[in-house]
Amino acid sequence: MRKIFFLALMLCGQPLFAAEDFCATGKTHPIDVWFEKVMAQAEGVTFDIRNVQGEAYSRWDKELNRVYTELMNKLDNNEDKKKLREAQRAWIKFRDAEVELLWAEALYGGIGGTLAPVAVSDMGRKIVRERVCTLLKYQMMANH
């Protein structure tokens, strides 16, 4: 059953490395454009794929910090800033726990084989990317 669940996670939705619509804007984010291009050059070599995923994760993490800082600067009320800070700290704990769970299933659950680290790394990248989208939505709300 666990193998089926993990395989469904990997196979449902879009291909693992396709450039995606960014935050329902109809556009592709420059990080995703870079990611798709470099992944195509990796030619399926697991070591190269993992390195590219690590770099993409770092780029999304920097983007997350940039968007978070912008949102903090837009908020005038110190209480709102405090709530955003608390929410972000809680999200970081969630992210860390979620990624730990994914790695535990992939590496220690006996599922996924050599593809498991690639799939889990991609899911970790997507978790950070999704948070960027969420914070951008909050920025739009703060503008009104």
C-alpha cells in the first residue's frame, strides 16, 4: 500500500520537471525556466538531477526570503508583522517536518528505488515554490 501511495505521489499531475504555470498567472517564473533548461541538459543522470534540484531549491528559498521581506515592508501595523513572522516560523516547521516525512518514506520505507531521492527532492522544491505563491497572494491582498 505504501508503494502505491508513493508512486501515485510521483506520477500524478504534471511531469516531474516540466516548467509550470507560476501562481496561476499564466506565466512561467524565471527559476522554472532555468530549471527546465538545466534539467534537460542533465540527461537523466541522477547525480546531475539532484545537483540541479539542490540549486533550484536554493533559488526558490532566496525568492521566498525576498518575497517575505517585501511583504513585511508593506505591512504598516506591527501586530500584522508579528502575525506574519509567527506564520512564517510555523510554516518553516511544517516544511521541515514534511520534507523529513517524505525522505523517511522514500529512503527508509523501502519504496521508490533510485528514483525516490529525485522525486522527494522535487517535492521539497515545490513546497518552497508554493509558499512563494502564497506570500505573493498575501502581498496582493495587502495592496488593497
